[in-house]
Amino acid sequence: MLIPHDTRIALDTVVDLMNTAPESQPPPDGAGDGPEDGLADIAALYDFAERHLISGVGTLGEKDLTAVRGVRARFAEVFAAPDPRTAADLVNRLVAAAGTTPQLTDHDGYDWHVHYFAPDASVADHLAADCGMALAFIIVAGEQERLRRCEAPDCGHAFVDLSRNRSRRYCSSRTCGNRLHVAAYRARRKEAAG
């Protein structure tokens, strides 16, 4: 599946945003009230925007934080959608609410690409428009099943399966995949020895 560079960046942003949600965090070690929100405060939102090179970020406040968390929840609904029609409806509503205004741009040393958000858009509208259109690309390509959650029982991370045969099961083969394979191997050895 050939994915344009800017769409790939937007998909990575969607995944990273979704993985800031408390339900995507690993269980806490020891005592505690449960997983923390990766967007716990405005400083975390600034960090997220900087990490993902979100352009035009001005002064952020609680309203922005609440709005971005809302967009994050709607992205999670798209990943959980049972079929392409439902996913398309969710993306259409998300993108329409962001007031998309597609325009070509070549800023910051990047070649020509499309921004789907207005130049003065809020961070939430920027994410909803650009990332929503990236999700639309996946749905239009008939690849909605590539929008997944890790199958490891103690992990809820989202990921986009870009493997050739759509066979990826874990957010990371190095962590979740390897850990589960080692556990299965040890269980087989214990059963064979017992």
C-alpha cells in the first residue's frame, strides 16, 4: 500500500495521540489510581504539538486541551468502528466539524503537500482535519482493517498495520510481541517438562 509522506506523518500523529489516552497506557506498577492521561495538562499538549511539528500553535489553554482530548476520543471511535460505512460517517463528521479548507503548501523545507485545516485553526481542528483526512485515505483504499489495537492483553495501544499481508498483531514486535512469544515458549516448555 503506497501512502504519501504527509499522510503517513498524519497517521503516526493519530496513533500517538490515541496512545496518550489513559486506556492506552500500561497498567501502573504497584499502587496508584490507574493509568495516567498522556495529555494530563497544557504542558503535555505543548510537548505533543512540538514532537509532531504541528504548525501555527499559538497560546494553548484548557479549552484547547479539552478539545484535543475530544478529537482523540473520536479517533478512537474510528479505530473501533465495526465497518467502513460507520468509520466513514465518523470521519466525515470529524472533518466537517473542523471546517476543512484544503490548500497546497510548501513550508519549512517540505515539498508541496496539502493542509486540510485553515491557517488560523486551533490545534484540535488542525488534528481533526489533517489526521481525519489521513484516516479517510485508509478507508477509501478499502484498508480500514489496518486500523488496530494491540492484541497483547495488558496493552491497549493503537497502531496502523502497514504490513503487506495485514498480519501485524502487536503495537511493537520488540515489546508486546516478543514478551508474549517468550511467555508462550516458556509455557510450552513447562508443559513438556511437567
